[in-house]
Amino acid sequence: MKKIINIAHRGFTRNFPDNTLESFRAALELGVDGVEFDVQETVDGAFYIYHDDDVAGKPIATMTSDEICEIRLKGKYLVPTLQQTLELLGHAPILIVELKQVRSLDKFLQILRSFADVTRTVIVSFSKELIARMADLAPDIMRAVITNTGVKKADEITKSTHSMAIGMASRDLNNEVISRLHKDGTMVFVWDCTDAETVHKALAFDIDGVISDVPDVVKQETRNSGS
């Protein structure tokens, strides 16, 4: 059986807030195949790792780097910078870097290339426009479009964005569609598994990898199945 790639969604978040250095270290200690994290940009062109567009009640896009540095998640955890994150994870087996509100793409790529092994990096986004721009700006870095709107046009979306992979919601998994994508050389990941039940169901399909909140469960499930 082929190996299923096990990606920790925003790190291993069982004991730590997501997208923190602590959650990333926990994922590395678990022995995952890779780590996913989200990139936001401040008003002064700094990059921070955070999922939501707002933090501490303010839009990150309107905040300065100094303001972000003052924030403590749950009273103690820092919002890490892109550089700090890449210094920790830059040579991990696989990096899944999701672009949220990122405008300064050239600057982002400069930091990424300086601190990460881009041959093991996948840039992903729900924004088809961002992924298409990345195809022009960084054709050497693997790209994946993320979808949550069904699978009927999955192959069209990957072709129009020049994606090498696609992230699909577990409810949209369909082996006929996955087979078409595989024939085009497109890898298929599921991105929304949050518990053992959804992991088990996802692994029944011919997917290439799981980006989940429960990488320990994925590790156990794939071990049991011989993947």
C-alpha cells in the first residue's frame, strides 16, 4: 500500500494553541511527515503565523509588527513570525504554507527561500488568484489550491491555477474524481479531519495525504492499515 502523508494541521494542537511554536515542536516530536501553518501580513509588511484574519479583536492587516509582538495567546503564547517558524520547521520533511491575507508576495518568497527548503515546501491557499500568481512568481515551488465547494470542477480548478495538488474537504472525496486528478499527476489531500471517525472515512479513499488536527490518530490508523 502507498504511504499516506501525515500533516499536522497548524501543528499538534492537543496541548497547545494552534499555529504556535509550541504546537509545531509537539508535531515534530510526534514524528509527523509535515506541518501546515497559516501566514498573515501586518500593515507594515511583517509576516505572522495565525489562522484568523483578526487577533485580539483587531484585523491583523491593520496592525503593526510591534502590536502583534505584545499579544499573548491564552496569556502566555507568542504569535510567531514567519522567520521564527521557518527557523524551527524550515528543514522539516514537508512544509504546507497556507497564504491568508498576504500582499507582499515577493518579500514573502524571499523569506521563504532564505529559511526553508523549498523543494519540500507546498504553498497553498483557498484563493485561486494567489495560487495562480505563485505559478508565475515561483514556478519551482509546489502549489496546491484548497477547495470546499464540491468536486465537480476539481480538475478544472487545478489546471486553471497550475496546481500540482488539491486540498479537498472530506465530504467531497470521490474516487472517480480522485482518479481523474491522479491521471493528470495531481496529488489529493484532505484538509478537514478533526477526529478518528473522519480520518477513518477519509482513508477509505485513494488520497495521498491527510492534513488533520489529529496527526496522532492518522499515524495510528495508517500503521494499522499498513499505509
